[in-house]
Amino acid sequence: MPDTLTVTDNRTGRTYELPVANGAVRATDLRQIRVDDNDNGLMSYDPAFLNTASCVSRVTYIDGDRGILLYRGYPIEELAEKSTFLETAYLLVHGELPTAVQEREWTHDITIHTMVHENIKRFMDGFHHDAHPMGMLLSTVGALSTFYPQATRIHDEEQRRTSIWRLIAKMPTLAAMAYRHSMGFPYVYPDNDLSYVGNFLNMMFKMVEPRYQPAPEIEHALDVLFILHADHEQNCSANAMRSVGSSEPDPYSATAAAIAALYGPLHGGANEAVLRMLERIGTRDAIPEFLAGVRAGRERLMGFGHRVYKNYDPRAKVIKRMAEQVFSVTGTTPLLDIALELEKIALEDEYFVSRKLYPNVDFYSGLIYQALNLPTDMFPVLFAIPRTAGWLSQWEEMLLDKEQRIARPRQVYLGPERRPYVAIGQR
Ligand code: SDX
């Protein structure tokens, strides 16, 4: 059988053969379907891109029904168990796991770029004491573009490579500075003898001790969380990175746009929203009333549901297991008990079962961050740090894709027809 779709336009009786490739038809093949010569041709209408592929990608594969997540073909469960975040970031950016030499070079190239220009301190100092750290991160990442004007040379591979090192390296530094500013603590310089995550913990929590020593189990837990958050195919913030990146600004500006998209409570802001929801529920006894509010449409069960996963988010499974490990070290919290009970009830509740709503990556991650003494408003920032590797992988793939051009969707216009201006006295 041919790989084509035969379409009959019943308005004209004409039939068309549309090629099918990789499970998709090209929307531009619909334009030939016209009623008459004045007709611009058919478009596909897909608000929120529920069923539209915006690109070809080789970075991440998700099977929502079977709960499968692969980074460049490697199962997330194996990477979480056997890899490190920096190695996973290399895999996402380069497409292959690094050799020992490549991993040493990659680690060196990123480690030597962890510092930021001293003027960044003045940006941070300019924020109000209770500024949300995502707002601070978004602004300072965008501001970084002004320190590296050569980053606009995005078709120069050397410049792209350096920008990728700088953004992956400086995200933890900026994140920690935002936290230190909000706490009124002095900024901590990077300690390049520590691991990527160990240095982040150093810049977050070092006080007066001569050298900060991260607790190994906490360093490991955060490294695994970073692996799990590193990429997720064409999510809202990756789409922002590609769309803004398609007009060819520098990657700092495109990354600032991706951070803005991630900030929303329906996306990366959900981990913070989960904690605030659990705190609002307060006790296990209050769960049935809360869920009644969800069924009535007055509430959302934050951390549940996903556009793609109609099964358990594979990341949530790993995070849930890790939560139990972390709590065995830090001691459990009443919020974990509420979360476990909430999940148990929701997974048996027809409202959630009928809508295929399962815990997603955000349902348990916030509980671990809280156990690691990270403040709630820092949770989306902890999502942005590792996701920078995914955003940059998608950004570079878009730039190198010969089929890609500036993103400029069409619209279905239902506004007023042409009409003459009316003087104010006649309105
Ligand atoms: C992330 O895309 C990605 O890959 C994102 C991400 C990544 O790694 O990049 O995985 C990270 O963003 C995870 C999602 C975090 N967000 C939340 O946990 C917020 C709560 N979840 C929802 O808002 C919602 O599930 C979304 C935003 C995640 C998905 O929204 P969709 O696909 O647009 O689904 P929908 O809103 O159309 O919901 C379908 C139905 C609706 O009910 P009906 O109108 O059919 O009656 O399910 C209901 C929704 O009301 N629903 C929920 C719900 N999620 C969906 N009802 C209650 N609680 C929820 N959490």
C-alpha cells in the first residue's frame, strides 16, 4: 500500500493524494486544496499544538501511553541509575555518550565558565528582597547576552560551543546568587574542585566554613533530579526556545524566553505549586474535601496530568523512589504523607482515572527539594538549571535543521470585515 492519504474535498468533489512520512502529513500539502482561485487553500487548525509536529528531532523520545522516556535512545531509568548530569548533558548536546577523554574535556570546559561578570552582582542587588528567583534568573540570563556580544554569531560553531558551555556553567551560579540575595547572604564564588552539583550546593549554602563539603547523598539526589529534568522533547519551554531561537538572536536571549515559559504554574512552576497545594491541604483528613473541589473544577491537583503521558510519568517513578531514600536520611515530613495519600486516593478516583491523570515529574520533586532545605520559590529554578542542557540541544538542532526557518504560524481570522473609520462624534 502506498504511503499516502487520499483526501476528497466534498465541497468540490476533487481528490488529492497527500504523502505520509514518519507518521505525519505536511500541513503545506493542504494548501493545494482550494474551492476556487480566490481561496488561499486549506490550513490545519491546532490551538496549543495538540497534534502538530513543529520539527524533526533526534534528542528525546516519549511514549506517553507506555510511559517511556529516552534521551538520545537511552532510557531515563538507566541514565538516572548509571550516569551523571554533566555526562547526560553531553549526551543531549552531542548525541552520544562521551568517552573518558571527552568527558574530562567537557567537565573542564564547563567548570572554567562557572564565574559570572562582577557586574551581575549589581543586577542581583537591584531586585527587591522578596523578588521571585525565577524572575531574577530570567532577567540575569537575558542580561548575560550583553556581556557576550559575539554570541550573536550563532552560525559559528565555535561561538555556539562556547555559549553552550557558558550557559550550562553559569545557570547554577546565577540561581545560587538569586537565592543568596533573597536570604540576605553574601554571594559565594564557585569552587571548581567540586562537582557540578556539589559546586551548586556550595554556592547556595556555604557560610563561614573555610571550604564547603556537600553531603554525598544530597549531592547524588540532586544530580539524579537534574538528569530527570534535563530534557522533555517539545514541551512549552523547548517550544519557546525554538520559536524565539528561529529569529536568530543570541542563545542567552532565547534561553531567557524558555525560562519565562517554564516559570508558569502549568509547566515548571508546578513543583512549587504542588508544595503550596500540600501546605494548603494541611492534613490527610482534608484530602477528600480538596479532591471534591478538584472534581468540581475549583482546584487543580498540581503535579498530576500531562499533555503526553497518559500513564505514570517514568520520571515520577524514579523521583518517588528517591524521595523515600532522601527521607530515610533527612527524616520524613507530614507533607510526604499527605502526598502519598493524595496519590493513592486520586489513582482510584474515577475523575482522574477517566482523564488518565497520573503523577508527573513535579508531584514528588518539590518534596525532595524541601527536604534538602531548598526554599519553595527556588523549585522552578532547580528545574531551569538542568533543562538548560535540553533547551540548548533543541536550539542547536533547530539551527542546523535545513527545513527550519523563522517560526511564523498562520491564523484562522474571524474578526470584522473591512469597515470605514468613524469619527468620534458619530460613535
Ligand atoms: C511539566 O510538556 C512537558 O513535557 C512538560 C514537562 C517537561 O518536562 O517539560 O513534563 C514538565 O510541565 C509537567 C506538568 C506540570 N503541570 C502540572 O502539574 C499542573 C497540573 N496539570 C495540568 O494543568 C495539566 O495536566 C497539564 C497542563 C499538565 C496538561 O494540560 P493539557 O494537556 O492541556 O490537559 P487539559 O488541561 O486539557 O486537561 C484535560 C482534562 C481537563 O478536564 P475536562 O475539561 O476534560 O473536564 O483533565 C483535567 C482538565 O480539567 N485536568 C486536571 C488536571 N490536569 C488536567 N484536573 C485536575 N487536576 C489536574 N492536574
